[in-house]
Amino acid sequence: MVDDPVTNEATDNYEALIEFLYRAPIGLAEITAAGGIEMLNPKGAQLLMPLARNADLGNLFAVLDTVAPQLRQIALDYNRPAGVVCESLRIDLGSVACRGDIDVLSISLLKLDDGRMMAVLADATLEAAREQQKLSRRLNDAALTDTLTQMPNRAAVREQLQRLIDQRPADGRTDSAVLFLNCDRFKQINDALGHATGDEVLGMMAERLRATLRPGDRIGKRPGLQQMAARIGSDEFVVILDGLRRLDDLLAVARRVLDVLSAPYATELHLVCCSVSIGLVMTGQGSAEADVVLQDASIAMVEAKRAGGARFMVFDAGMRERAASRSDMETELRRAIAEAELFVVYQPVVGLTGSGDIDRCAGVEALVRWQHPQRGVVPPLEFVAIAEDCGLISALGDFVLETACRDFMRWHATLGDRTPRSLAVNLSRAQLAHPGWLQRMQEILQDTGMPPRCLQLEITESLAAQDEKIQQHLHALKALGLKLALDDFGTGYSSLACLHLLPVDTVKIDRSFVCQADTSLHHKVLIDATVRVAHSLGMSTVAEGIETAEQLAVVRALGCDKGQGYLFSRPLGTDALMRWLGEDA
Ligand code: C2E
Ligand code: MG
Ligand code: MG
């Protein structure tokens, strides 16, 4: 055999390299595509041994299975012939009992060819700790701290969130998420109990949040800043979580936060109840901009609030569109009120006398409309809820009440005894929450000269059954001498059993019952029961939404006192109403 000096030299160099790497102070392993360990240097063995079950270092993926189960799949998914499979992937050893001094392991994988990979392992504990220190120093910075709660503030949230987004692990196995919390009806606490109590509640909330997220939590034990609770607005908190593997983990945290925060707060002077609404977003689904992620989370929070509060909602892209169209609507509605695009129409309410005639002058209901410059006439169902949400409901409600009372008094002057005997105006719950509403009501009655006994305010049953405060408000309205009606009866929460709790004079049976009065026995029986209970309590009844003679016949036979619906008339402008009242029944 001929001695080949070139081959010999190459072999020597290769062996020297292997020898050099073997003694290097980082862990090195040569593995097969399936993770089988072919070569492992002493440092590598030292790093992996605490993780190996039964001291078995035969397969890298098996050794790391409990702490980095994703690794096997990452390697499998890598489909290029050679190259970097993952680089400095951090593995938290927080949950490993006998891990020695190592908290964080870092691993890189290089694919050499179809059958072989090189793994580089290093102890990243110090590096992670240094990052953590730097972060907490930064977080203690006054410019990033909220003074009331000593929590990080909005600027800190933006900074940290952006960092997490920028350093998102390339493997996409874990994600970070934002919980955006807003207290339900916090303004009421401030208004009713004072700002000192409000501040106390916020401080206690911050404390509970901190306690809930304290390490001990699976997520809390990870290296680096894995979770952060911050106060970013008066009654607004944000929690950032990192290292989440599944949406379910996020939902579990949200559920716990919701639970913990909804327990009553024992402040110095009061026991305060305050629930929160939470919007959730996983950053991986969304934008690369921290501000946009926060905005998405806050949009989901608003949806949670709109659904009744005390719950969480996960962001989806459709919410962004709905929020945008709502905010367009809001701007336009503001303009509409300022530029008098709202107007009021009146739907007759007729008396159903025993003789079979109808009494055209029993009453009218005022219904608001919006003459939109592009969209034409917009129905109230599309904008009343928005007005309630954005604080415009008082202006809207005052406008309708004042317009209707003025119109009523004008009819009185021209029609004499053919004037409708009652004017019904819808009242929203949000109007009652507005300070000064009672005084405003008195002013309108006085300014217009409207006799209170002819005015009937309509409230929805869900509103009325809600709480004692509302009941007080209703009694205050009754004390002014006006009448109250329970609108849309049968659709909300209250039932016949609590009808006696409400100081109402009239029950309006919802259209959804009336429209089936002649075809469904079930609906007929419910109308019958409602009429009987209402009458036994001295209340009168109105059947809403009568569209056919058959429906009319049924509700009349069941003893309803009044009726309203397209069969008699659609809502009309003042002139058309005047003509309708003048016609014979
Ligand atoms: P509501 O108080 O129950 O008013 C009755 C609604 O039923 C009106 O719809 C009326 O046009 C409709 N309606 C009456 N008869 C019939 C019928 O035979 N068939 C059918 N299909 N519908 C009938 P509108 O005007 O669209 O109002 C909807 C709701 O918006 C009202 O329900 C009320 O809750 C609210 N709303 C209207 N105006 C105001 C307002 O000024 N302030 C407040 N807070 N809410 C208002
Ligand atoms: Mg009504
Ligand atoms: Mg109704």
C-alpha cells in the first residue's frame, strides 16, 4: 500500500479538531436524525446528565423530552439538506428537581447532512439572570412606574411587549400574550364612594394581580421576563405573559385573574364589588407592533364589556372591523346630534275596547330616527346602543324627550280632545346612571309645560330588574307624577314572579309573543298569564307589534287593554299623525 502523505495530514488535522472540540468548555454532541447520540463530550455529558432518566444518554431528544418536547419536532420539520436548525434555543430547567446550578440551558442544532446533526449545549443561567437584572433595573425606573400601585406603567408595557415580539422564538413553539383588563363600572365606585376608596380598590387589585402571577406559576418560573402586570390607565391593567405553549394556558390564566379580581374588596370604609372585563390576544397571531397588539387586546376587552362585562374575550380580526365601524358611527353620531340630524316619529297606541272598536286617541310612542346624509334613515337599533356606550345617550335622550313633549303640547293646542291621552318615551338604563338626570327631567317638564300624568317612560325589563339603585330611580320618577311602563316584556331576565317588585303602571308584551299569539298555544298562554298577573297588580297591558287581524282578535280576547303595531299604523311624522288621528276608527 502506498503511503499518501496528503490523506495522512488531513486525518491528523481532523483528529486534532475532534480532540480540541472534545475538551471544549461547551457541550457538544453528534447525533443522528432521530436524536441518537454518536459522540458526546464531557461538558455535554455534565450538562445533560441531570436530565437523563436512569443515566441513559442514548438519545438527545429523549433526554430533553420533559423540558423541551418541541425539539424533536423542530428537527423533524427542518427540511433543508444542511444548515442551522435552531440557534440558542433557551430551555428552562426550573421544574427539574436535581438540575444542579443550572436554571437555563441553551441549545443549538446544526444539520450536517441527511443522517447527522451537531448539537451545541451551553449553560445560559448567568446570561439569563443578567438580562433579568437589567430588566428589573429598567422597570424600577421612575419613568416606567405607576405611582399609585408601584406597577410598571404603559411606557414599560410597550417597551417589554416590543422586546418580546422582536425576540419571539423562531421556532414558533411558544408565544407571548396580552391580557387587557378594564374594571366594570369603576366610575360609579369613584362617584358613589369617593376617589380615596377608588384608589384603595385599585391598590388592592394590583396586589391581587401580583399575587396571582407570582412565581410558582408554571409560566412564572421561566427565565427572563416571562410575565408582567402593569397599570396603564386609571382603571386599566395589562398582564403580559411569555412562554405560552397553547391558547388553553392563556385561557386558564385569564380565568384565574377574573376569579381573583371579582372577589369583594374590603376597603377602610366599604365592601366594594368590582368585576373586570378582559381582552386577550396572542402576539403570534397579530401585528409586530406592540401598540397594535395592545389595541387589539383593548378591542377584545370592549367586546367583553359589551357582552355584559365580568368575562374575557379572545381577539379576532373581525373585532377590529366592528370597532372601526363603531368608532366611525360614534363620530358621526356626535355630529348628528350637533347638526340636528335626529328626529322623532310617533307610533299610535290604540285602546282595545270591549265593543270591538279601537280608540285612536289612547296614546303614541315617540321613536327616534337618524336622517343620515348618505345612508338615509337609520333605525334606532343601529345607534342607540352606541350612544349608550360612548356617553351620548343623555344628549340623545334629552333631545327625544324635549322634542316629544313640545310636539305633544302643540297637538294639544290644535287637536283639543282628540289629542292622544298619553305620550310614551323610551328611557335607557345608561341615562339613569348620568348624574343630574332627575333634575334634567324636571326642567324639561317645566320648560315644555308637559303634564307629568300624560308622560309614560318606557324601560326594558332587564334594566328594571337589575338592582336596587334602579328601583330607587324608578320611585323618584314616579314621585314626579309620571307613569312607567315595562317595555319588551318577556324578552329579558325578569319574570312574572318579580313584576310586583317594580313600580310600573303598564306592561308592554313583546312583539315576539304577539306575532305568534294566533299560531302558538305556548305564546298565547304566556300572554294570558301576563295579562292576568298584570291586572291582579293593578297594571294595564299593551300588546306590541300587532300586524294581523288574527293577532288582534287573540290579544283582545285575552284582555289586553291596548295595542300597538303596523295593523293600526307604522310610526309617523307629526303631520301624518295629525291626519291619522283625525280619521275615523
Ligand atoms: P320599542 O320601544 O319596543 O319600540 C317598538 C319598536 O317596534 C319600534 O321599532 C317600532 O317601529 C316597532 N314596531 C311597532 N309595531 C311593529 C309591528 O307591527 N311590526 C314590527 N315588525 N315592528 C313594529 P324602532 O322604532 O325601530 O325602535 C326599536 C327600539 O329602539 C325601541 O323598541 C326602543 O327600545 C329603542 N328606541 C327607539 N327610540 C328610542 C329613544 O328615543 N330612546 C331610547 N333609549 N331607545 C329608543
Ligand atoms: Mg318602547
Ligand atoms: Mg317594545
